[in-house]
Amino acid sequence: MNKINVGMVNGFDPSRLEDLDPAMQGAIRRRQALLGPAYRLMYADPVEVKRASGVFLYDSQGKAYLDAYNNVASVGHGHPRVVEAIHAQLQTLCTHTRYVQQGILDFAEDFVPSFGGPIEHVMFTCTGSEANDLALRIAKHKTGRNGIVITSEAYHGNSDLTAGLSPSLGKKSPLGTWVRRIPAPDSYRMKPREIGRTLASALQREIEELERRGEGLAAFIADSLFSSDGIYAHPTDVLSQVAEVVRRAGGVFIADEVQAGFGRSGEALWGYQRHGLQPDIVTMGKPMGNGYPVAAVAMSHAVVESFGTNQRYFNTFGGNGVAIAAAQAVYDVVREEGLQANALKVGALMQAGIGELAATHEGIGDVRGTGLYIGVEFVKNRATKEPDSATALAVVDGMRKRRVLISATGPNANILKIRPPLVFSPANADQLVATLDDTLKALRGRTA
Amino acid sequence: MNKINVGMVNGFDPSRLEDLDPAMQGAIRRRQALLGPAYRLMYADPVEVKRASGVFLYDSQGKAYLDAYNNVASVGHGHPRVVEAIHAQLQTLCTHTRYVQQGILDFAEDFVPSFGGPIEHVMFTCTGSEANDLALRIAKHKTGRNGIVITSEAYHGNSDLTAGLSPSLGKKSPLGTWVRRIPAPDSYRMKPREIGRTLASALQREIEELERRGEGLAAFIADSLFSSDGIYAHPTDVLSQVAEVVRRAGGVFIADEVQAGFGRSGEALWGYQRHGLQPDIVTMGKPMGNGYPVAAVAMSHAVVESFGTNQRYFNTFGGNGVAIAAAQAVYDVVREEGLQANALKVGALMQAGIGELAATHEGIGDVRGTGLYIGVEFVKNRATKEPDSATALAVVDGMRKRRVLISATGPNANILKIRPPLVFSPANADQLVATLDDTLKALRGRTA
């Protein structure tokens, strides 16, 4: 059972529509009619949501679901500070960056130093896809080259360009001819000490291939938690070795912080900082406005100088006053509520709790991650480490049945993806671990 | 003086920084340091904005600027109905489309019938660029071809793909090798009766060129008001002739309604409806959420069927509950406040008023447009129709000095672009016309 429904990990399979209760069937038929065939739902039994608060989503009957999946609502669903910052700014001014406004400058001044090194500018977009698309345009302009190297199951966006370098969109989603892939740092199957060297050598080979084809290396782009590759938070000496190869080839190193950024790793505000490297460009998105569409690209002056002089970039909504108010409020909350430290503490508790379950549940091959980004890998056999997608997906659906929302990831969809809002408490972590235990016991009962 | 500052019509030239007052100089230096070289400001003397309401922007000294430029704040800056809809939804739920939600279905059901014909689905993105990028991905997937035909000075977005088909970004912004251009329907210089035929023949030739190159025609995309080409609202028998050629070649017709849509033309909700044609895909953006980043692609089932089956599309913020609440509120206000009818009425008054100025101001070669999208073309000589960019830009800056905000457009930047919020009143129109008269008189005094 390695095939994923509708090309998506943990996607609802519409051919199973009649298994659902009539109200849900009706809603899904309306979705199909109105939104068309390109939309997907999560879970074998999709979830209807009506409202949300903190780490809970509620359906129309008032049933609560523990949200251990949504990194967008990073400071918690409906955080009043963010809601009120947006509301106040909406009443004041919501316009674009071709007029001078104070707020965007104050925010940039507060925010840019967090990146360190030569990063001195920030540009605003609305989505992480737009941020990566812009970062790649800048890198291509800077280098005069076209080639991009990514990790094996990367996801970097939904635009024509970024979908072309997002193999995790599925085998029917075409990769660009100018894209080449290196292995993900699979810490469960590779020797930790060799991972950095292995990836660096693979990158060197791919750069040579790009050069043989007249493309050359424009950029290497990676998410330092390798979320769609399967969540590999350790070792942390990998990307600095990769970055050295990128530099030697005259390429641009882009740190995609859409997943790892804003303190989620617990150990640093930005994921690349855990790897002790300094990227040329940092991109960010999802959690930046706690749901308000705001994203950004931070960069060194050197990398954007010629692009900025010869071209220009304007994003109608990007960096408008309300987007900035949302981003400022989120960044303030992350710091003032100590959410990075909370991610570290609660993530460690949860990882330990899940680790204990591994003692009694043979299917758990590996528990890994950092902060509030945790992967739990299911295998058919701990010796062969053969991926067990069926169990992982059954666990995801079993958790959903018990109203705890997570998902799965990796090329075989056999790795639980646990990525709650950063305000997750120790009690929330306990609930998740207990529910996982119940789910695994029930599954074992079923197969026994 | 045909050269445009910094590659952009009506862009501030940073080499003139020292002409500005010290506070503005300081703010611009901060912008350059923090946001980098790719950002641009409008006007020789950039405008600082602090708040906005209705059709007025205010600077930090409380000075009011009449906004005759911003189509984003289409129902008026800070419209309370939109602000409160966003606020209420922010407190309730802001999450993505992979859970079932009622609001998006209710909105789609209300909205989709407005497109007519075979259009039955709507998909949500955050920006018009994302909408066009997705529309083109769908068209390329549907046809299995790559070639795109556009009008001469089109603008369709800022993503890698859409910037590649946006010649109005300037000569240093590279066009895709798979992009070909046909003339804009220049009603001031071409015989109106011949325009449709001329464009259709030009398209036929470009399709043949694409076929000779093995690209073939994936899509023709146009803004039916031809905003960046120079604003050509008439004749309205042009695009149906073009669409016929597109159909014959098996291509997809994409109506880019980012500029013309939501009633701005006064004559129809959607610009393509003025041309009596039925597109395969309709894209929209800017005014859709009155500043909230929401945009969309509407399409027939036939055009998206294979894309939706073989691929998928997910946009983290696109179609989230708050985006939908904003879009629903704007669409309600457009209908309930009769803004399409207002655009027709006030636009006609304003065009007539500007037309009268042409009697005493020789430099005005043409006044055109429809509803609240008006172009005023400046020429050095009414017989030769030689474009007069210098005067057009002096008028834009003179209006700005008198605190009425407009801009310029067209390949020679010699056409005033007047595109106010749709709540513009007859009194606002009078103020604009009177200010234009004063500005022209002052300019004439200076050159006399």
C-alpha cells in the first residue's frame, strides 16, 4: 500500500465519498462542483471546521480537535494581539509600498538584525511561494545562470517556477529540466558523520552536470528541517558543508525558512542558524502573519544589487500596512511569550513521550525532530527499516478519529508529521502522546 | 525626454533625493537601507501616507490627498463593512482549504454565476500574479503546449512566469522565449473598424511562429481595458475576433480581470463581457478584498479537468476563511451600493469634464476609457500624434503637488491613468477636473 490517494500524502480519496455521513458527502459534492477537481481534503474522513481558538479547532457541533498540524497559526488560532493589530490597522490604512510609510520601516529595522551576517534587506510578498519565486529570480539574475539544486523530495511552492522544483507534489507534477536533486540527509538510514560529506559530494556532481548542460548553478535551496523529505533535524553539520560547495561554484544559497523559521526548531529563530551557516537569501512565509497572507525574502545587498538596479519588484499587497501590522504583532508575540523556548521545552517532552511508546510499539522505527517539529517513522521491520505507509496513514486517521490532528510526510508517507502551533502546552503534548498510544493499541488490536 | 526614471512610469529618481525635504530624505534613505534597491516610489516628490478613509489618503500632517489612482481600495479605503467582516472572521477562524468550511462554498455559489457560460469553478490564490501564474499552468497542462501570446505592453504579474510575459516591466526585464506579442488596440491611431481584424491577423501570424518553433499556442491572455498598453476601452468588437483565432488554434483564452473586473468599467461586472465573448479562464485580483490579499481563477470544468486530476493546487492562505469573508463583503458592497452604476455615471461626468479641458489645452490628444478607468493622452502635435511624455509626467507631478493622486501609463508614459476607488463621487470628479485644469494652466504659464 505504497500508493498515496490522489497523489497527496493523507489526502481524502473521492472514490470513498459514500463511506461518509450524508452531511459531509453533501459538503464535498458542493466543493467538487464549485471549487473543481484540483482541490484536496485531508484525512479519509475529512474534518469540517467552524471556529478555532488557541490550539483547538471546533466543528459545527462544537467538538474540539487538538491542532498538532497547523504551523500557520503559529502563535495560536485567533491570538487577540494579532487580531487587534490587524483590526486597528485596517481602520487606519491599507495601501501599498509605493508611498512612504513608517510601519514597514520600523518593522524591517526590528526584524532584519535577526538574520545576522550580511543580510541587510527585506522584501515583502504575500506567500512563501512568491518569496521563493522571487528569491530564485534574484539568484538567476545575479549569477546569469539557470540551474537549481534541491533535496530529493523538496517542496518550495506552487508557482510555475517553484512547482518545477517541488518533487513532493507527486510524480505527475513536472520538474524543470534545469532542476537537479541531491539526497535528503536521512539520519535514520545514513551514518550521521557521513551525511554532510555525502550531500556535499552529491551536490558537486549535480553542479558538474548542470555545467555540462550550459545551465550552471544559480542556487541551492533547502528547508533545514527537510519537512517534505521526511523531517531530518540532525545532524546539524550538514548544510555548512553543502554551502561551501555552493559558494565555490559561485551559486546562491537560499535558506527556505517557511517551515523551520520563527522559532519552531526551539534551538534558534531561524533553522539555518542550527547549521552554523550564513545564507545569501532567507525566505519565509506560513507563520509570519498567523494566517494573514504575508511572506518575505531577506538578503544581502550584494545578491540583490543588480536585480534591484536593472529590474524592480512590486507586489500590490506585499508589505501593505496591514500585512506589516500582522507580521510585527506575530514577531512581538513570538519574543514576548518566549515561544521559541516553549517549542524547545514542549517539543522535548513530546519527543520523550513518543520515544517511550516506541518501547511497546514495534512499528515505530524512529522518533526525531527538534522543537515543535517532530517526525515519527513507521517501519515494517526495525532491522530492514522498510517503510510502513499503511500504518502511518492508519495512525493519522486514527488520531483524527480521536480528534487530534496531525499528518504524514516523506516520499513513502510513512512518517508522522507533528507540527502544532508554538503555544502547545505540556498538557497538549500529554494529550497527543496518550492519543497516539491509544491509537497504536487499537491498531495492534485490530491486526492481532 | 522619453526615458522613464528607474525603468518605471512615474517612478521617483533616487538621484534627485537631495531636492526633497529633510524628513522625506531620511525616510527614503531608511527605505533604501532596509528594503534594498528593488523597491520604487511614485512621483518626483514621493507621498508619505499615514491613514486613509473613503477616497482620501492623509499624510502625517493631516493633509488630504484625493485618491484617483488606487483600484485596490475599490469600495473605499477602510470601508467599515469590509473591515468588520475581516475582524469578525479573524476572531472566529482563519485556516486553509483542506478542511471543509461553509463560507468558501457559500461565496463560490454566490460568485461563480457572475461569469456566465461554461465557467463553473473558482480557485483561490492570494494575488493577481498567483492567479495568472496558475491560469497559465492550467492552460499549459490542458494544451500540452508552451506558447503564450500577449499584447504589446502587457502586465500580468511578478512571478518568474508572469514577469516573463510582462513587457511593461521595462526593457531590462526578460521576456520568455515562448512569448509573442500582438499590437494593442490603439483606438487613437488605428481605424476603429479595422482593429479587431488587425489584432486577429497579428495573432494568427504569431501562432504560426509559435508552431514553427514547436511551442504551439497554450494561451492568449489580455486585460480587456489594456491598462498598461495605454487604456483602450473601445471599440468593443475586438476581443471576440481574437478569441475566435485562439479557439481555432486550440488555445485557451484567459481574461485577466485584475484591472477591469468588479464593475470598474461601469458597463459590466467583467471587462470581457463588454467584448461579448466567453473566456475559458478568468483571473482576478487587486480589488477583490479591498486590500486583503485575495485573488482567484474562475474556469470551465473542461479546461481544468486534467490538471485537477493529474496535479493538484494548494495555496496556504488562498481561500482561507478571512480571505473569503473579505471577498464576500466586497462583492456584497459592490452590488448593494450600486458601484458599477456609480462608476458608469461618475466616469462619464469626469470624461466629459476632461473632454472640455481639451478645448483649451492643445496638448490633450485623446480622452478615453470607460467607467472609472480613464486615459488622457498627451501629444506634442495633434496632427502627428507624437507622444508627449514630459507633459504627461509634469501633469502627474503637478496634480500630486495639488494633492490629487493619479499616474501615467503606456509604452511612452504619455497617458494619464485615472483609476479611483469606485465610490468616487461627482464632487470628487469635479475636484479632479478642476485640479487638472489648474495644473495644465500652470504648466502652460511656465512654458509660455
